[in-house]
Amino acid sequence: MVGYIAGHFSTRHGVEGELQSLYVRASHQRQQIGTELLKRLASWFAAHGRRTICVGVEPANPYWRFYEKHGARYINKHWLVWDDIGAVADESYRDARS
């Protein structure tokens, strides 16, 4: 196993779901594994009608850049939110057409 992602339905910060955990081994980072995991979780949320999704990040954690790259925005110094996680799920459709 080189990585995992976990999420769940949630109403924290007025959203519909939460990305709880994302991890990719250092030896396998920068190979699009994290992006693929995020797209799969985004598709799961979208399939269940959940669009607004939050994720907590410590300010010193560099993962916030990854989340911003995929459309999340800060709502405070510890939390980011996607207003429509379906856009992340749709990236796989756009990527396939490129």
C-alpha cells in the first residue's frame, strides 16, 4: 500500500462532508497518486449528493497547497472548503479528454 484517503459525511463548518485523512508515502509522492485518491473520494461524495466538503490542515502542513491546487479555499487558518467537490471529480473526465 502506498497511500490512502478517508472521508465521511459531516456538517462541520456548515458543509456536507469532510476529507478526514489523505496520505501518500514519500517515495510515491508527485506521481499523481494523491490526486487520483482525491478524485475518487470526490466522486463518492458527488454520487451521494454531497458537494460542500471541508478538510482540516495545520498551518505548517504543506498539504494545504495540494488542496488549494484542487480548488479548496481557506475559511480560517486551519480549515479549507470545496464549494463544489464535484468539480474535482470532474477533473478525471477533463483529464481523459486532454
